[in-house]
Amino acid sequence: MIDWDVVIGLEIHAELLTDSKIFCGCSTVFGGVPNSQVCPVCMGLPGALPVLNSRAVDLAIKAGLALKCTINEFSKFDRKHYFYPDLPKAYQVSQDDLPICGNGVVEISFEGSPRSIGIERVHMEEEAGKSIHAGESIMSSAYSLLDYNRAGIPLIEIVTKPDIRSPEEARLFLEKLKTLLEYTEVSDCKMEEGSLRCDANISLKPKGTDAFGVKAEIKNLNSFRAVQRALEFEVRRQKEILENQGTIVPETRHWDEAKGMTFSMRTKVDAADYRYMPDPNLYPVRLDAAKIETIKNSLPELPDAKCKRFIDEYGLPAYDGEVLTGSRALADYFEKCVQEVGDAKLVSNWVMGEILRWLNAHNMQIEDSPVGPADLAKLVKLVQGAEVSNIIAKDVLEEMFVSGKSAEQIIDEQGLRQVSDAGELEKMIDKVLEDHPDPVNDVKSGKLQAVGFLVGQVMKASKGTANPKKVNEIIRARLLD
């Protein structure tokens, strides 16, 4: 990409964490029987009148504050007209010219340097229904079925400025955005359930020029991996066209995960005319400064502030701080464990190493861990007290995950307590020294690396239960004095 600049803007839809829909009392619970969570309002039946869900407004404000947006004290709802089978009213209630939030920023780190990604706007809108396609994809389906349970679920749409300059940067931005929405409990961000979705606009322009190129839009990307891969494909596709003197067509494209390619869905020759009009059934949203300040004061400690505190308060490396604050649940897990153990770096090593390794291997989140922070703390304290070796403790943790038993129960049942009694260790050491005369002579002649071999043999003979530090001390005292 020596000759080209990549320009990317994202449009992210996040489902708000409310119990009921944005304009009616129907449930928002995921996975209900098709068309069982509907009413005249969300089905758009004649005469049905919407009533705005106040919690949805509060959550939209909270999201805007977390994204460092200006919160507009006056906003309104509009009708966005278009026809599609999953839109029962033939218009979507959204916000057009007067959104609830605007002009924000998200800070990320890319290749070791800080980057600021501007937020153009955050607006509220209702979700459409869901089309269930008969084939493998929308492009190959013979027919579609419609489930209106999702119609009317409250959303915010977050629109970035065209500040993103690479597919990897787009992924990092989305990861940071997801963390912010989860920390503030604005959305659960379950991409597999459609709670967080992304559309990406991408264009290329000659390096150093100001005018943007013709963009393509990639719709409904439902994983961070898909976003990065789809954008990487588009970079290659557009670059090849431009370098062969071709013309980029403004269009909407579909990402095929299996094929690793985007495909044209429809062209965008002219700007879409949605015939926006203020919704006559909904009052404008008027906010006062006191309400905004109250919501601002309710914000939790956000990830950047928490990461800085972990570094300053616990003395953790920056990398540890970034990993541990990657999710609010993981940060809480770590801190609860530290309160019991005291040694923050030791806890960090266990959480980032053994806990996350096991959870990743089993495709689980920290919230679902069979080993809670108190359970891990008890195991780590046994290591601190030399009750069990570090190596054995890792095996014990594995058993804790599988069996649900406590660390002490596993250690006692399997006889894994560390042997520190000098008398018992002397017996093991005597046998090892007798069986390995050559390494013994090496140590006596000054080849101290042979001490490690002898310690290893004692550990092997004790099945890992001997205290390696004391074994080392005894062997050195025997052979070097």
C-alpha cells in the first residue's frame, strides 16, 4: 500500500439492555418462539400509538458519555421510509437531523501509538424484524420467512468519522467500543445474537491526496474477525481495480465468510431517498443538564482509567493492565482475587496464564468460569505458603475446572502437599546422590549446572511434591561445603 491510503468509516448497531421494546411493552428476550413477542405497536397496525421507553433514552445518554460525546438537550424521532418485508410499517422510527449524541471520540492504541477515532453521531432507533432465509445465504435462497420478535427492539447506531486507516485498526476500534458498551452495561454486545452488528464503508485514495475515493459498503458483519477479513479483501479488490485503470462502483456488498470474499448486492448510483419526516406520534426528547449530570455520575470506572489504576496502584506492567481491563468481568475477577492474595503480579500471572488459557480452550467467558476468584485465591495462597508447588498447583487448577472440587480437597485426596520436612527430603536426596555419582562429582569439581539435574531427579522421585528450593539448598550444602 505504498501508493494508497485506506479510508474506513463504521456504522455500528448496538442493542440496548432493556426488558421491553423501545415503543411498547413487548419482551426483548432473545430466542422466543417466532412472532410470539409482538403487539399492534411493533407490528405497525393502524391506530396503535408508540410510547418512548425512558430506560432506552438513559442508556443512549450513557453510551454517548462513555464515547465522550456532546449530549443534545433536544432531539427528535423521524420516520425513515423504505420497503422491505421485515419492516412491518414500511418505515423505521429513527433519528435523522437531531440525534441524541454527537461529536465524540474513542482512543485506541495501534502499533504502539495512540490513535483518536472520531464519533460523528449516536442516535436511537428501532430494530426491524428478522428474515430467515431458506438457503445458505440471502443470495441463494428461494424464499424467506419473517419473525417480528425483534421488531421494535431499542438500538443505538454509532457512526464513526472516516478516521480509520486500516482493517486492523477497525478491529481494534470495535474491540474498544465493545468494552465501553459492556463496562457501562449499555449493551451485552452478544454478536452471535445480533446485539452488536457492524456495517463498514471503505475507499482508497492516492497517498497524500485529500479527496476521498468512491466507497463500497459492506453490510452486517457479525464478528471482529469478519470485519477485518472483509476490509482486507476490499483493500485488495479496490487496489487491483484502480491500478488497472478501472472504476470503483458505489455499491453495497455482502461478505461471504466461507469464501473469504465480498459480493455485490446492489449499486448505489444515487443517494437513497428515505423521505425522512418527523414522527407525528412521538414527542421530541427534551433533556435538562441535571439529568445528564446524574447519568454521568452513575458511570462506572471506564477501561482506560481502570488500566491506569491497575498500573499505578498494583504496579502491573502496561500489557497486564490492558489485558485485565479488556472486560469488566475479567477486571473484577482479578481484583477480587488480589484482595485475598495481596500479590497483584502473582495473581495477574495466574489469571492471564492458566485461567484465560483454559477458558479460551473451552470457548468460555470469564463470567462462566467454574473456578471463581475466591477458588483461585485459595489455590494461590497454598502456593505462597509452600503447601503445594507451582507446577503441581497448575495440575490442581485443571482438576478444579473439571471436577468442581476445591484446591485443598484435590490436594488431600491425591497426596499432593509439598514436602518441606528436612528429614523426608534427606532420604530422597540420599537415594538420588547414590544413584548418580557422575553429576555428584561434577558438582564437587565446580560444575554447578549439575545441581539442577540432581534437583530434577529428586522432584521426579517425589512426583513433584518435594520443595525444590529446600532440595537445592540441601544438595549444595552436602556437596559444596
